[in-house]
Amino acid sequence: MIDDETVRVAVENVTDRYGREIIQAYVSPPEIDGISRPVQELGGFATVEIPAGETNTVDVSLDDLAFRRYDEDEGWVVDAGQYNVGVGRSSHDIRFEVVTTR
């Protein structure tokens, strides 16, 4: 689930040991002609501790900085459009994606 500033995810510990995980949210901006941006950038992260066999919910904060880019003429701007937010253990291990519009 995503709202304006937070991605909320449920994390399940399927092992028989106490665990800790760092949940990462990567933001992929809309494509805009003439503007070069990375395919994805780390927008936020949160750590969650989970007892064996349990599920906890974690909120990853995504403030305006997660969606901004610097424009030489306008300063910091958020481009209008759809942003994909990928959530997972790393940028190479995205478990699900959601879309938000700015």
C-alpha cells in the first residue's frame, strides 16, 4: 500500500529464528524527453525485527526528496507523472511494485 508519503508492507519471517530485515523502496521516475535520470533511486528504507514465524508491518517513508530532481533553472522540482515504487531487500531483489502519481 502507498499513500502520499509512506509505503506500508507486511514482512513475514518464515524461519524458526528471530530475524531482522531492511526493507528498501526504489523510485523509478517517469520518462521525460530531454531529461536524463537514473532508472531507479533509493527513496527510503526501514528496518523491521520479526520473531520466528510471525509477520510485522513496516512503514517506509518517502518524502518529496524521493521524487525530486535538480533543474539548473528551476531548482528542485518534482516532475508530474507516474512513478513506480519497487519494494524489496535490494535494488536487485524487488518483491513488489506500486504506482503513485505526482
